[in-house]
Amino acid sequence: MRKLKITEMGRMNVEEFRASKKMPLIVVLDDVRSMYNVGSVFRTADAFRVEAIYLCGITAQPPHPEIHKTALGAEDTVDWKHFPTALDAVAYLKEKGYIIYSIEQCEESTMLNELDLSTLNAQSAGYAIILGNEVKGVHQEVVDASDDCIEIPQFGTKHSLNVSTTAGTVIWEFAKQLMIH
């Protein structure tokens, strides 16, 4: 097998990306400290044509060299907004008709491998996933305001994954169910 050159991949340019149909998913970052995690989430959001990223609280905002280092320009393609808190973002999203999931280990969480988006309200505007702070996770009041929690099954000794790894894993599951037929 021969690796493809970038010019052979048929990727969109920035204008084509902006005009393209997006996956009806918004990623909310709740007080994410690492700008490298923020940049990585932007890059993953670009790869799967996520509708937008909402940066909340202390989460850094572009432009910033540390975000750019991992985003590699995706901070210029993916739409984003800043909210003072993730709770403010959730209130805004609920007003717009989104179904809200906190990605967190909670009592009665839905395991990611059991998530079935086909059984949910087809009239919703879309979905939002909330990813929390690297140490404290999603704020409890944000979990309380969410429609459900999604948990990624884990089989080792650690109880959590890196924020950007979690984002990639969950966004991929949404893409499989919403974009890949």
C-alpha cells in the first residue's frame, strides 16, 4: 500500500467547509484548562464537520499559539462561541431545542456503546455534548441541567480519559449514527 499525498485526499478548502452541511452536534467545553486540549477538540470537530464548539468559563479562546499548535487551523474553520459558564451555554442550547448530554460518570449514565440516537426526538435541533475540566469534570449543576449523561466504558485501572481523547471517541460515535449511513 502507498500512503496518499495530501493533494490526493480531496479535502475541502475553508470556504467549502464553511458552506458544507454540518453534523447537528455542538461540543461544549466546561472550564477546560489545557489549550492543547482545546486545539485538539477543534481539529477533531473539523474532521467530523461538527456544527460548533462552545467555550465556557476559563476555557481559552482563539486566536492563541497553543490552541493553534494542535488545531492546525481548525480554529479558523469550526464556528465557536464563548459563554461565561457552561450552564449559560446549556440554557441557550435548550432554548434552541438541542438535546444535551454531559460526558460524565453518573448514576444511570447511558454507556456510549448503548447510545441509540435513532430512538430520540427527531424534532430536536440537534445534540450537544459537554466535556468537563481535566480534574473536576463537568460541573454538577451542568450535569443536573443535562438531558442525560453518556459514559465511555473503560476496562483498565484509570477512571477517566483525556478530554481530547474523550471528545474524539464520543464525536466518532455521533458521526457513525448521524452522518455515516
